[in-house]
Amino acid sequence: MNPYVSRGLWWVGAVSSVLIALVSYRYFVPAIPVPPNLSANAMAHPWLWVHAGLGATSLLLGPWQFMPRVRARWPRVHGWIGRIYVFSAIVGGIAGLLLASGTTAGPIARAGFGLLAIVSVGIAANGLRLAMVGRYAEHREWMFRSFALIFGAVLLRVYLPLAQAMGLDFMTAYRAISWLAWVPNLIVAELYLRYASFRRPIPRPA
Ligand code: HEM
């Protein structure tokens, strides 16, 4: 891919991720009420806070891990941010699975969010395993897949208002988006890894 295009996409992704992450920390501001449809989630206490806090952290940290300069200059920083990212993605994903089981949006949304949780926890864990055994080229690919799924949190918050602007029924759109926010991302990530990324070996950090 043209480096200007990939840098531009990275910036759009990074800025939108940071914005949505910061907005998601609002659950820790006691003055801001939890929307009724979410407090009705049978698993909201305490998992909504575990999930929103850790989900937001993975979204906030993820983009910087793909900056080659940071990886090359400060491999230890990359390693520590990576550990926090993986912890947040895995524990936040497990909390997401619990929330999926308690959603008030019905079986389609339960299945969409539930499968997203299982797939994203598995992918993040595999990415961590590959780094631990020094298979850095594959590690980078699996972490790319992982962030493509985490980025679904941004897309969900873009698609929902879009669906409302199009006059679609909220619940119908919500159920569809529980799948549309992540399945296409995984397909696009796979196509990118196969056809567009530069497949160069990553040297083991000193
Ligand atoms: C990766 C897998 C993820 C899964 C499976 C997942 C699943 C869920 C589920 C099931 C709910 C409750 C929905 C309901 O009750 O109808 C929820 C809400 C929420 N999630 Fe996630 N989520 C994921 C990633 C993220 C990420 C990366 C963030 C980062 C911002 C995030 C932030 C939130 C927030 C803030 C809420 C509360 C609703 C809102 O304010 O929009 N989630 N998530």
C-alpha cells in the first residue's frame, strides 16, 4: 500500500480510537448516569465498568504499537504497552462476553457480541504467545487482527448514529451492528495482511 495512504489511515484510526476511548471513561464519572438500556443489562454490575475501563485502555494503547519507530527505538516501551494492551483486551473481552450474556437486545446481539468476545480474546492471547516465543512477524500480524476487532468499538459508535440518521429502527440496527462492527474488519484485516502489507521479517529486539 502507498505509504501516504497507510499513514493517513493510521492517523484517522489513532485519533478516532483515542476519542472513543476518552469518551468511554465517562462511566467512571459518578455525575454521568448510565443509560437505562445498559443498566438493565443483567451483568452490568460490575462488568460494565471492568469492560468500559479495560476496553477503552486497549483502544487508547493499540495504535501506538503499530508505529515502527517506537518499536525500533524503545522496544521495552513497546513491550510494556503491549502487556497492558493484551491484559486489557483479554480481561476486557471476558467482561464483554459476560455483558453479551446479559444484553437486553436479544439472541442476535448476544451471539454477535459473544462471538466477538471469544474471537478477540483468542486472537490477543495468540498474539502474546507469538511474541513470547520470538515469532515477531506473526506476532505483528495477529496483533493487527486483534486491533481490527478492538477498533469495532469505534465503528459501532459511528454506525449507530448513522443508522439513526437513516431512520432505521434502533434495535434492528443495534442487532445488525453487533455483527457488522467486527466481521468486515476481520475480513479487511485479512486482505490487508495477504495483499497490501510489507511482509518483512522483524528482528528480535536486543
Ligand atoms: C472486543 C470485544 C468487545 C466485546 C465483545 C464487547 C461487548 C460489549 C457488550 C456486550 C456491551 C453491552 C451491550 C448491551 O448491553 O447491549 C458493551 C458495552 C460497552 N463497550 Fe464493549 N465490547 C468490546 C470491545 C470494546 C472496546 C474496545 C471498548 C472501548 C471503548 C468498549 C467499550 C464499551 C462501552 C463504553 C460500553 C457501554 C456502552 C456504550 O457506552 O456505548 N467495548 N460491549
